[in-house]
Amino acid sequence: MSELLIIDGSHGEGGGQILRSSLALALATGRPIRVEQIRAGRAKPGLLRQHLTAVKAAAEVSGADVTGAALGSRELTFIPGPVRPGSYAFPIGSAGSCLLVVQALLPALLVGDGTFTITIEGGTHNPSAPTFDYFVRVLAPILRRLGARLEARLDRPGFYPAGGGRLHLTVHGGAAQRLARLDLRERGEVTSRLVTALVSALPRHVAEREIATACARLGWDASTCGVIASARSPGPGNAVSVEVAAAHVTELFVGIGEKGVPAERVARTAADEAATWLAAGVPVGEHLADQLLVPLALGSGGVFRTVAPTRHTTTQVDLLRQFVGVEVAVRELGGGVWELEVPPMAATPAAQVRPGSSPSTDTTPSD
């Protein structure tokens, strides 16, 4: 067994990202880890339900030995086995983000062998987390461009505080062939613009106000760029998405409705982020930047241009250096443009099928 790697969970952004990325890299490389001071930078440190679900999910798909997997735990030891194809279901038991659980699993599934079918129940449209729409419109298409084979389906959205959303993710892994190299330096000409207001159990005028506000902020025609989408969810909820498709990339910026927050403010959150990205002229937004780093390091590497790196991005850079010896080059090009170049890790990841397992094996766990 490889030497246990100690991860300081208070480093950098000091939240759940270090834990999720550490789990992803442990699964993909087979290296055991101990994460200390988990989420020390948050008001409620330690494992919350969505973080605990990510730990249990990573353990289930790899048959890992785990200590410290409990609500509120601030230290975790995780000794993974090879990832095992099959069908899995992971209920979070709260409105915690399903997509953050996906972050802990997806990189290893992409480099594993066999087919993985994952069902997760919880929140699908959360503040401070990628939404399901973001995953399918932004991240998944780029991964497919690099050779990944994955599909995602939403049964129903889940909003805070009711949760109850459910998504399905199918990944056809391929450990024998790395993801291709990414070269994303130019955005290209903008080809379409769209503002979508997703509402569940809320008056239609909420969506109408959001579309009007976002389009006015961006100088778009609400009659041609606005779409209202009604959804059935266990509780009321709202998300407004500003989507910009260009020749080489699609980006999406989201505002999540909260009780007591005016619809106009929700819309301005998304529109302001979109306006900043459009003005910068870069292809990769700040949230996509940190999500690309781990898959690129496990694949064939790549280079992309983005806005100034966030703490989430710099934390990922530091973790890749510590975990797999990948030195991400971070260069400021001027005018608010930055370029990140990610070399591939030295050896092929160790995520393999456990001997004797089969893609048709049903290993659906309980919560």
C-alpha cells in the first residue's frame, strides 16, 4: 500500500472542495489519504450530509476502508480499493448538493473501466454549487470533447430547504485511454444568448421579473432571449440561468432564489457574472476553471484562459502539486486575462476494475 498522504483541510478555501478533490484523486490513483481539519474555514466545520454522502459514495464504488465517516467529523482516513463498475444510489437525506457529490466521483469514473450508473437524491439547484443545468450545458460537453462518455438525466429538481431532487449519471469509463488534451484559449464568436427562469410552486411573475431584469442588465431582448421553465419539485424553488454559447465554449451563470430575496436581485447576481465574463473576453469562467483542473491532470493535460483565479482554483492547484506532483502554470497575461497550463500526471491513474467484478453487478447501497 502507498504511503498515507496527509491533507490539511483548512488550507486555501478551507471548505468541502479539498475533501471532494482529495477523494477524487484517491479513487483515481489508489493512494490512501487522511484529511485533517475538515472544513475548518466554515461556520459549521466538519462533515455535513452532502460531504458525508460523498465519502460514503467514494467508499462504496471502491470498497474503501474508512474511519471518521460521521456527521460533524473533522478528520477522515480513506484507503481506497479499485473502482468497481455497477449501479449505485446515494440519497443525501437533505437539500445538500448532488452535483458536489458528483465532483468526488466523476474523475475516477472517467479513468476506470466499465459502466457506472449513479443515482443521487438531494439538491440539484443550490447556492454556492454547480447546478444540474450547469453540469449538462457547460462541464459535460467539454469532457465529451476530450473523449469522455457520459450522460446525465434529471428526474426532478431539488431546491433548499425541501431537497428531494433526483439525477442519474451514467459514465462509460476507459482507463486504457486518457482524456485528450484541452486547448481552450479563445472563446470565439457568441452564437446564442438565453435567460431561463426555472420555477417550482411560485407565481409566474417571479420568472417574468427575473428575465426582464437579467436581459435589461445585459442589453438583450427579453422577448427573444427569455424562457420560463416550470418544474415539479417537493418544495418551492427558483433558479435563473444566463447562458452564452460561443464558437468554442458555452458558459452559464446562475442565481438561486431564496426566501425574502427579491427576484430582481437573484437575476442581477447571474447577469452581473455573465457581464464580467463577457467583458473579459476569455473562454473559461471562474467556476469552470477549478472544475477542469483535476480531469486535465488525470488526462493528457491542457491549457485554457480564464479570469483571475479564485481561492477555489488556487486551492486545486496546490492540491494537485501535493497529491500527484502536477505543477500547474498560472500566468497573468494582462487585461484581466489569466492562462493556466496543466501538465498530465506522470503515470496512468490506478483506477481499475476490481478483479472478478462485472459491469452488470448491482451494488446499490443504502444510506
